[in-house]
Amino acid sequence: ALIVLVFIGKPLITIVAGADYTHAYGTMLILVLNIVMWSTTFTLYPLIMTSGQVRYIVYGRSVMFITYVGLMFPLIQRYEIEGAAWAAVISSGIATVISAYGAYKYAGLGLEKPKKA
């Protein structure tokens, strides 16, 4: 989807919505980053839920919401619609990192310091 969007996104917008909407191409590319990051959590959430570490999902979503709302107003004032897209990307990135930490902590993939014998 990303490759299709990068190479034929602008002509596709022109065909579907008209030339007046081609300015949305940049915003659409930013939002694709959001979708890519968010799609990684679909594999993490079942692992976190079955491990009983649901708090990482709750923490991630809560921090995501607070970050999104906190960034939305200043970024929209400065960058308009692209600011809203960046607020979504940044907040989703934070939620993904928190969820990934919870999943890797459960899976024991070495994020903690090794214990001395």
C-alpha cells in the first residue's frame, strides 16, 4: 500500500477526487506512517493479553490519548492539517513502544539488565 501510495498516490487523488484535493497527498503519506506503526500492535496485543500484562495496553493507549490531545493544538496551529497527522503519528509511536516493551518484557528478550550470578 505504501509503494502504491508513493508512486501513484497523486494521480489517484486527481482521478478519484479531482485536482483540487492533491494538496492532501503529503498528509496522506504522513498518515500511512501511522498505519504502519499501528499495525505492529495487532501482533503484540494478543501476546500482552494472554500474558496477563494488560496494563501495558492500558498505559500505551492512555499515554497515546494524552499525547495526541496535547500535541494536537500546538501542531495544528503551526502546521495545520499536517500537524494533526504528525500528532497521530507521534502518539501512535509512543503507544507502540510501550506495547512492544510489555511484549518483550513478557517474552524475556533481554530488555532488563542481566542478573549477576
